[in-house]
Amino acid sequence: MTEVGAYEAKTHLAQILERVARGERVVITKHGVPVAVLSPVGPQVDPQRVAGQLRSFRKGRVLKPISVRELIEEGRDGG
């Protein structure tokens, strides 16, 4: 992981962002003390796809012999 001073980061932000886009992580320091990390963004998640996967996972699965309502009430009672 590369360390870059705040002044250098400000002066060369475009170049640093290019390095980060290629997968490099960069630590920004202020007076030698790390204050931030620039890292590449991970893969983006499609909420619609994830919701569909959750629906598929739920099919045929039940909480027997206890209902979700009973679990909620049990949690409220501290029991």
C-alpha cells in the first residue's frame, strides 16, 4: 500500500485516482499520520437481483414449529 502526503494527494489527485482505479490502495497521510485510505470500489450489487435471489432462497423454507411473530415476542420478553 502506497502512502501519499495530503499536499501531494491534492496536487496529483487525478494521477492517484488512476492508480486506485487500476487496483492500488493509497493511504493519505497528514504530517506522517494516516488519515484516509483510497481503495477501488468493489463490484456493484444490483438490488433487484439480490431481492430475487432472496425470494428464491425463501421458497419452501419455513420456521416450524415457531412463527416469526412468536420469535419477535420472545425477543421482546427477553426470553
